[in-house]
Amino acid sequence: MKNFQEILHTITTDIKAISNRGTVASYIPELAHVDPTKFGIHLLDISQNNYSTGNANEAFSIQSISKVFSVSQAFSILGDTLWERVDVEPSGDPFNHLSLLEQENGIPRNPFINAGAIVIADVLYTHLKNPKEDFLAYVRNMANDNTINYDEKIALSEKNTGYRNYAAANLIKSYGNLKNDVNDVLDFYFLQCSLKMSCKQLTNAFFLFINRGKCTQGKTFLNVNQIKRINAIMLTCGFYNEAGEFAFEVGLPGKSGVGGGIIALLPNKFCVATWSPGLNERGNSKLGMLALEKLTTATGLSIF
Ligand code: GLN
């Protein structure tokens, strides 16, 4: 096998030559300004070697990738009772759909669709003393990086146009599965999604998911069985109605965001982040997915 750096370099050259890069998300107006030609990959292996190409050090809006951090924090606070509030089944629906919510009495299918992440935000809002500060501190600790921050402009932009999320939160509230005020929970949820991180920072934060719950500094955030569960939800639900396709093409647990980022990981081996802002019709980064397919095909490394 060629080394990771050579493989990433070849992938990046191939990807740069592709002209159809997908469509940058514009339903959050502030995201629409991003340059669609940006592309980066960063890979961190279990021995903490770093491999990087393209715009891997540039921070972007991680959006739904933040849902892995929030469910992790909620799981570490509540333990298994968390799953009484949100299920762990793939939905087969787009990330912002509401129909199953009504059929299933306000219990969202999983913590990665928006409805599920809003319930998780409600849990954190209840249990964290200062939700905004404490959640940011949790992510900074995971990544061992105090430069990570929210982008309040993006959060505000989403607040002004987040009609579907207001609809979801109100529906959940009507079933009694949202304990706090809808506006408070959504303000926190939008802020959580507005986190800006680079591919490199994402791999640092996700190291614990390949390292049995211990971060790069050796501190334990989740136990081995909790890591098993979060990684399983990433595999089955991380890409919404494209989770099957991602498993088929890439073969790794992972999570996408509408900012064009993807994190994917192979336990005990490596975690890798890609950034390409153009999305496919399912809201996942078009070229990020392709890059990861090329990576697992070239290396022969996947969970399968
Ligand atoms: N904040 C975004 C939303 O709620 C997150 C969606 C995503 O990244 N898939 O719509």
C-alpha cells in the first residue's frame, strides 16, 4: 500500500479536476457565500500521525457534524435513559423531514436528523449550567484546541430562516418531548450547528471515537461501549437517506454537515475529515463522499 500522504495527494488532484462540484447550501443564507472550489482532506491515524492536503486547515461551518458532539455530551450525562427521548433507527428520510415525528409520537428516529438533534439540544439545555459555554468547552476539550468557536452570524442567519426546525420543535413540544422553551432550545441548537472547525481540528476532536473513548491527550470522554453505540449510529444514520449509499461506497461510520464537511473513521486505525462545500441532492458533500470512496478503495481499509 502507498502511504496515506501519497494517496491523499492523488485523490486531491483527481477531485480538483472535477467541474460538477454539487450545490452549496443556501437555505441558510450565510452559508451561500462559501467558495465552492474549496477542498481539503485531513487524516489522523491512531499513532497520531497527520496527513493533509488542500484547504485542510481552513475553518468552515460544521453544521450537523456537531450533532455527534452534542449526543456524546448528552449520553455521558444521562447514560442509557437518553434513548427514551430519541430512538436509534435510520429514518430513510431527508434530515429535515417531519412526517415520522407525527407517526411516532414526537420520539425522533435518531439523534442525527434535525428533530433528534433538537431533542438532544433540549437535554443539554436542561443539564448544562451554561449551555452555550459548557458545550463549546466540551468540544474544545475533545479537540484539545481553545481556538474553536461558534460563528454567531451563521447562527443568526439560520434562526431567521429556520422555519422547518421551528415546526419540528413545536411538534415535539406538543408531544411532551421538549422540556424547555422552543426558542431557547433552538437558539442553542443553531449556535451548536454554527461551530467552525477545520478538517484538522475535526480529526483531533474525533480521535476519541477511534481510540476507545480517549482523546489525543489520553483523557476519557466516553467508555468503550458508549463509543460502540455512537459509532453505530454514525454508520446507520450519519448520512440520513444516503446512509446506505455511504456504507456501500465508503464503508465507514461517519457524519456529514450541510457546510460540506464529512468526518469518517475506522476504529483503532484512523479518522479522516473532508471539506467540499457543494452538496448532492441528499444534502451530503458530493466530492467529499467521492474522495472518501477513493480513500477506502485505494487503501482497502474499511470496517468491512
Ligand atoms: N443546522 C442545519 C439544519 O438544522 C443542519 C443540517 C445539516 O447539516 N444537515 O438544517
